[in-house]
Amino acid sequence: MTRLFAGTPFDRPPRCETCGELEGACVCPPPAPLRIPPGEQTAAVTVEKRKKGKVATVIRGLPEEGNDLPDLLTQLKNHCGTGGTRHGDELELQGDQRQRVCEQLKKLGFRVK
């Protein structure tokens, strides 16, 4: 009986590119995640009105890949003393926090518009 991919690269089990061991037996540390420097990113800070007259500060323009958005959200929530959440690549904070958020993002090295 012949296998479908016999003799091709798909027939061989995957190996680690660093040490050459089988992926299951590899002990190499995982690669560091790609991080985009804050100075190369621009965050758009806006205020939106929600249901029942509530106001939320929304930060857009920061990609999920290359950023640690949960950590950034935690820093902003602690700085502003308010609650917040993350929806994909958008960060939301309760209330009108534009001034504080802009100051903190600039302090962290982000460009703000």
C-alpha cells in the first residue's frame, strides 16, 4: 500500500527549525512575540454616547498583533480609576476620560490624535 504523500515533505513529521528535533520532542523556548514600538503607532481617542446617556471613551487604531492590549487596558483603567473593556482591537473606558487617556498614551510613547 502506498501513501498519498510518500516521499514528499508532507510525508515527514514536522521538525523544529532551530534544533531539528521533532516538534513534539523539541525543548526550544517559544519565539518572542512580535512587538511594534509605540512610537510607530497612532491611537485615535474619541468619546461616544451609549444607551441611557452613558458616555464611553474609545481608543482605536492599535492593532491586536504587535501589542499587549489587555495589559494596556489595565494600565489605562488604573490610571483613570474607572472600568473598561476590550472589543477586538478597540479599548473602551467608562466616562469621558479623553484628557487622562491622551496623557497616559503619550507618556507610554504612543502618538495620539
